[in-house]
Amino acid sequence: MRIMQRLREKMAIFLWIIAVVFILFIFFDFGRNIMMGKRSKVAQGIIGMVGKIPLSYKEFSRRVSERMNRFPTGSIGPDPRIERAVSDQVFNEMVVRTLVSEELERMGIKITPQVILEAVKTNPPPEVLQDSTFWKEGRFDYEKYLELLRSPQARPFVAKYIDAVQHLLPQQLAQTQIGALVRVTRSEVLKRIAESMRKLEIEYLFFDYRDYAPSSIPDEELRAYYEANREKFKIPETIVLKYVVFPLAPGGEEENLVKEDAEFIVNQWKRGTPFEELARTYSQEPQSAQRGGDIGWQKKEDFQDKDMAKFVFRIKKGGVDIYKGKDGYYIFYVEDKKRNEVRLKYIFLSLHPSMERYLDVRRKAENFINSMKEVGEVALSGMEVKEIKVERGKTPELPVSFGDFLDKPEVGKISRPLPGADGIYVFWIDRIEPERIPPFEEVRDKVAFEVSKEKGIENAWKMAMQVRRNLKEMKKVKGAKYGKVITTLSEPALPSETIGAALAGGKGRISPPVKTDEGVYIVSLKSVKDPSEDEIKEKVSEFYQELITEKKNLFFTGWLRYLREKHPVEDYRYELEI
């Protein structure tokens, strides 16, 4: 126990070592997957291909390791699910950089070392720009920044920044080139301002179609509707996926370790270590950790977890206590207390599967895949098999990243083990159903819903017409919901067709009944409040930047999509134990 205690007291020093060890275990795995001989791309130092250009495994693993070092870890090490997300992010960034760099070079724009150094000199990093020691007479002093770049003591920082610039520069240059093609007119800006800042007060009567829909419809009528609208019920080509999930949840060992970490931190606080210092060192929620765990004054209703709220409000002023949540342990410190509020600081310790558990579950998934390939569905004996249908070109709504598995679907194709939020998934394509119009019996309920809705809207419209004939002013009437809203065109509080009808009628006039997907509305425009000239002047620059950014992003996204189609991407990360 004494040895364990000594180790815990030095926990802040060696936590990063634990993270690095696990990262090396994953990304520099010298086991069977890497040493696969000539067939292994990773063994050759290649993590992927963009067209004919290889992506460096060494650079990939270095960047993943650097980013994972930003995440504080406890006794159970880093969260494998976060590592997978970081891996995806780094791989995608490398793909984009390669695609863009090649296209820029084709356009005659070369990113030479001189270009990179010039970018470093003229674009100080945010942490330097915000540092007051680099300011002189209220302005940023570039001479002081250049001194930093020349300083031998700053070489590690400068090298890291040069690397970051080199990584991001191709995309920045490409966006600059695209930005030069984008134009935003004054009329576009004024239109956006009007849509966002013009406030419309609208009164309405709403006739909900469900209140007017028939309770039953004869089969003959449903069949007649089906025959007249067969195309409406067409089912596009559908991929039928079957899958199994290998649960990935932390066990008792992980929970005990995290609980011990929480108790150790509380003991450190009891010995006099400031809570803010402990939060910055141990909290695994980066945003709150930077603020020393401080989240300010909180009311009970601010908590989504009601049990957590009760727990926090039972802690005395100046007290610290540990709460076990769904995702980990929270160490709460109530700095101050009022009648209905607490001034709160907290430390979060994630409860997640250990790397050992993750790799064990992954191996089970790999063994299952091998069995499926060898003996087929015999391998499914005793397993819970689920099925999901997805239209070709769409992604199933499941908590897992499918990668390129569905890009070229073939019957019998089996996925690699795919990490999800709740486990490791294995999919296979059971069948591909061609586009078809199903028989009436198969879609009877859907036909009944469509007919019932159409009749409900028609009946609601007839009722609204009767009401409208005698309506001199907007008021509550039987069979409709009365309401009043203040809305804008950019964030409509009512269906867009009703707002159009209100504006078309003009202020004070009551519109004819307007059919919508929800039912029928009668609307009246009560008032319009336009932004003042001063408000417009104040917002012109902001909305101009908003529009230019939207257009640039739209152009850039479309360009990248074109480049990806032009240069197919291959991903060899499956050769790693990740």
C-alpha cells in the first residue's frame, strides 16, 4: 500500500507517461498486424493512399500521439473511443492536405520552405498575439515576435509552430484562391439583414389536421388511392445490413481505479492543495480544467441530471464530495452558496473501457469475422443478430462510423470491426433489394396514414373557410388553436407558407386559409419592426463576413468532393490494432 501511495502522490508527473505508453502500444504495435511482411502497407510505412500518393505512417502516428497527449488520463489510461476519433480526424486532415497540395502544385503554386517560413513570420500564433508581453503602446510588436523566432530557448516552440503551419498552409492557400472567386453584393447583405433582423408579429388560428381526420377508411378507398398513387410508395434500392455488437463497457476494475483516483484527489485537497490546481492537473474535461474547474453560479434547473442537482445542493459551503454519474466521477466543490444557487467548481474523471478491455473485445470481433468467412452463418450460433435497412447512398442511424464500407456494396461483404459508442460492431451485407413498388398489403398502413392526413387537411380547410367567412378580427374560435408569435424570416416560428401569406396580405388583414403539412392556418400580420439605419450600419460588416464565409465553405466543400472523386482514397488503418 505504501508503494501505491507513493506512486499516487507522483501521479501528476507520470500521467502523461501512461498515455504515451498506450499510444505507442497502439500505433507502434510490433505484433501480428504490423509484421505481416510485404503485404502490410503499414509495415512499409504507409497508412493510406490518395490516388498514387502514399500517406506517411510515421507522420500519422506522431500527430495522433501529440493530440492524445492533450487529453489528461487517469489510472485506466486514455479512452480508446477518443483515440479512434482523433485517428479519424488526423487521417482526414492528411487526406485533405494531400489533395489540396497536389491541386495547388498543378496550378503552379508551390509550398516551398521559404513560403512556410514567410507564413510563420507574418502570422503569429494566437497564444503569442494574446500575450501582453509582445505588445507595445497598445499594439502588437512584430519585432518582439521576430526576436522570439530567433531565440535558441524558443526552438522547440518554433519547430512545433512551423510544423503546424506546414500542415495547415495548403488548405489556407486554397481557401484564399477560392475566396478570390467569391463575391457578395450589397443587396445580398441587406436581404440577409432583413431576414434576420426584421421582426414580424403574427396572429394565427391553427386547425390541426389530426382533429379532422376520419377514424377509419374503407379498404376499397385505400386500394383506389394506392392504384392512383403507386409511385408515391416506391421503395428505392435498399441495402439490408445484418450486424452483431460486441459490448464495450467499463468493468468493475476500471470503476474501482477511477473511484480511487477521485478519493486520492479529494485527499490532496484536504491536505491543502488548491482545488483549482487539482482541476487543471486531473480534470478530463479540457474546457472546465483550463478555468480551474470553475463553472460559476448554478441553479438546480441548470442541471440535466436531477439526482446530480440534489447531490450538489446537499454539499455545505466550502465542502467537497464525489458523485458517480453515467459517464464518470465528478468531484464537486461548493465555493459559495445562496438560497437557490451554488458557486461551483468540479473535476471530471472519465469512466471508460481500458485499452486492455478494448483490445480484448476487438479480438473477439476479429475472431468472429474469421469464423464467418470460414463457416458462414454457423458462426452466428448463440449470438444476437440485428438487421437494418438503408437506402443506397445513405448512412444508417447507428452510433458508429462506417468509413468506406458502404461505398461499393456487395452481397456477403463483411466489415472490419467498427468501434461505436457502446461497443464494437461487425456488419455484413445480407442482400440488396432492387427498387420496387411494394404490393398494397405491404404498405396498407402507410396508405391509410396518407389518405387520413389528406382528408384531415381537406376537412380542416373546409372548417377554416367557414370560420374565415364570418371572421372580422382574430380571436379564439371553436375547433382551432389561437396564438401570437414574433418571428423572423431566417428563423420562422410558423411554416414559411403562412409567413408569406401574412406578408402578402399586409398589416391588419386576415389571410385566406393556408394549407400546410401540419394542418391549416389563418394568419394576420399585426406589426412589422424593421431594424434602424444605425442597427443596419452596425451589422453590415458582420453579415458580409457571414455570407462570404458561407460561400467560401460551399465552394471549398464542393471542390474537395470533386478532388476525392478524382483521387480515390485508400485507408490502411485497419492493419493497426485501433
